[in-house]
Amino acid sequence: MSPQQPTAGAMPPQQQPPPGALPQQPPMPMGAAPQQPMAAPQGYPPPGYYPPPPPIFGPSRLPYKEGDPIPRGYGIETRPRYKMATAGLATFAPLYGMSVLFAGTFAGNEGLASGYYTPLFIPVIGPFVAIGTSDAESVGVFMLMLDGLGQATGAALFVAGMLSDEKFVSRTPTAFDPRPEVMVGPRAATLRWHF
């Protein structure tokens, strides 16, 4: 069999459809009505109808990193870094409280040591001043140095947290409004509540 002769049952090359083409529909018989698109069944909305989006439920705030997608119904806001400020306050307050307690104990003393530790009433720099005014030995100097460094670290964390901003994603007020909408007319009143 030569390659030019078509085999039995095969279509000649000029009538074959190109690869990937859809098969052609046979012609409609005479007098037949064209098919209509199917209508939506009873109880379903018509084609092309999209109901309004449902209200958004979820957390009021979400963490945000630069470049993250923003969920629908949320917007970007900024606030101080409260976690850093709280950590600074939690570090500073107990150390300064112990310094004041220690200084108050010695300030109430009538003896010679009463004026040695009064600089501890001053926050942050008080322990460093008390190193010079007291006759503390090496252990006392080390403890006063730790107290001063701890107070300085806590105060620095608190100030840095309050002055720097962090971004977060917050739900917009229009995403979910629990207030009802009341409309009063001359002959009717309507109460609409979306939830």
C-alpha cells in the first residue's frame, strides 16, 4: 500500500477537522425550533442574579505583615506597640518599687545610714547615684548596678513601645452594623435589621 492512497473508512485530508476542534453539530431538520436555554427552576434566582454578600463575622483585629492580603470588610490601622510598652512597664515597676521600699526602710532609720540610700527614690539613675553615696561592698554595688540597668531597660522599652507604631487589620464598621434601620412614612413604618 502506498502512503498516498487513503485507507478504507478514513476521511480525505481536506475534510478532517483540525486537532482539538469541537465536532460539528448535525444540521437541524426543517421546521424544528431552536433549543431555548433552560430557565431556572422554581424557587431559584434567575441566572445572573448575585445576592448581596453576607455580613462579616470574625475577630475585630488581626495581625498584619507588609504585603499580606487584606480580608474583605477589614482595613489597615496603626497603634502604639502596647506589648512592648507593657513589657517595659512590667520590668520597670517591680524594680523601682523594691528600690523605693529599700530606700524608705533606710530613710526612716535615725542612724548614720539613713542618708546613704535616699537616691533610690529617684527612678532609673537613683541606683547609680546610690553606688557613690553608700558604703556598699562589691555584692551591694553589683545589686545596685543590676537594679539601675533593669530600671533603665524597662523605661526604654516603655518609651519605645509608646513612640513606635505597629500596623494591624481592623474590621470596618460597615462590615457588620447591629443597629436596625427604621423608616417611618405617612402610612407605614418599616424596620430593617441586617445580622
